[in-house]
Amino acid sequence: MKILILGTGSIGMRHLKNCLTIDPSIQISVVSRSKNEIHVNHPVSIFKSINHAFSNTNFFDAVIVATPTTLHINNCLELLSLGVKKIYLEKPVSNNLENIDKLLELSIQNNAQIFVGFDLHFDLGLNKIKQLLVTNVIGTIVSFQSEVGQFLPDWRPNTNYKEGMSAKKSLGGGVMLDLIHEFDYLIWIFGSFKKIFGFNNSVNSLAIETEAISVNCIETFSGVLGTLSLDYLQKDMSRTLKIIGDKGTIFWNYVQSSVKWKTHSCTNWNEFSYQHIERNDRFLMIMKSFLDANQIQFDSKLTLLNEGIASLEAVVNAKKCNDLNRN
């Protein structure tokens, strides 16, 4: 199998190493502008551009796009024009909706598969929640409270966070796009959003040009009401989801790797714990599913392009709401 990886930042290198863990026989090429050497125990071909890579190897079984967010659409359009049929696109799909329809149409015309890298679909806790909801454990879902926060300077040790993608509008940064996982998994669990009303703000102490806090109210087409809060500020990482039904409550704690639920007729909490799972295990699972996927059969937890676009639309609409109510 021949794989091309665009971008050798932290996530690109994670995918490269995971591909080799899954199948050491994979032939890997990368497109990178970085002058840093790639330190892996495996031969890797390095190219300066997509065209440079294809002029040397005219066919790749799959391409992984791990470039800055603002390059995603153009990268994918170029890959599709070169006949690529299978693309793993890091989240988010883009930083805006420009050329989104063009990308979707061209992928359909070319019969190409584009999967978006929402690895939380492979989190055992969120999958447990989906099972509980299918079996109607807490009755009719009424509302949810989703929250995530982590101190941005701690995200990538030994790097200047003020120069990174998260801090730069031109690179598609900001807490809403960085943590778009939350928008995505809420749609995955509760269905499409009917309405979203959001506010976001910068935070002077971080000295970045992107928004560092976002608070949103959501109504789904199924009538569920909820809130979503995101921030770059909490020193101790927090990522939780509370779901309230008319017969009980479910609580997910990502940091503690646990799901708890209790019904009105039960005095004790039930608990599902998965602390034995490492963070990279989730990335291994999604990458294996991507590499195994074909036109006929693929893991239903993989996020399709149109689903990835739905989460981007939610972010864009929340930002529009913020701008309209602040101008």
C-alpha cells in the first residue's frame, strides 16, 4: 500500500507512525516544507509539493491531509484533480464555507471517498452513550450540557503557542475550530442542529488574535435543547457531557475515561470505565478503519465529508450569530 501524507506537524507525524504500527510494509511519502528530518525507523520519501510527489509516484492508494486548516480545501481539490480516490482529511474541513460545494460535487463526480478525522467517534465512552440512548435507558432526551477546556499554552510543549495555528486567524485557528470535535459529536449523538445561538470572545491574557472562549445554545431538529461551552483557559483539562432524559441522566467524563448513568428508579450510579485505553489507541482505531475502508464497506464510525461539513456549518453559523449580536 502506498500512502501520501501532507504535513509533518504533530498530527501528521502521529498518523505516519500509526500507519507503520498498523502495517510496517506500507510505503510512505510525505509532502513537507519543513527542513526538519523525519525520525522513524522506516524509509520515507519527502517531497516539496503535491505535484512533486505525483511526478515521482503517479499513484497513491490513499492520502492523509494534515496541513493547516486554511489549506484543506485547495489540497483536496488538487488531489481529486490528480485522480485520488481515498482521502483522510484532518478536522475541521476548512475555516469557512468557501468552495465547500465545489469539493463535495467533485468528490461525488470522481467517486472518491473523503473521510474527516473526528477521532472521538472512536471514543469508547461516547460509543457507550450511543448504546444507552438506543436502548432508551434514560427515556426521552430533553437536554444536554457539553463543555471542554484546556489551557492553550500547555497544548504543545516546547512550542510558542502564540505562533501556532490556534492563535492565528490566517491559519484557521480559534477555540471553535480547534475544538470542533464537540460540535461534531453532538450532531453524531443528537442529530442535526435546527438552531444555534452563540457568543465568543478573545481573552487579553493569552495575547492571541483568535477567540479563546465560546458559549452556545443549541436546539436540534429532534427538539433537544443544549449548551456547549469551549475555552482555551482551564489549567486542568475538562471535557464532559451531561445528558438529561425524562427518566434519568447520563454523564461522560473524558479525562476520567468514564460514563455514569442513573435512572429515577435507581439510587446508585451505574458506571462504565475504560481507563485502560490510551489516547493514541483512538487514533490507531480511526486510522486502521480508514486504511481498511473501501467503496463498498467501511466502518460506520468514520465521518463522511458531508457530515464533516455539517459541523463546520454549525461553527460558521454560531460565529455569524455572535457577529450580528455584537455589531
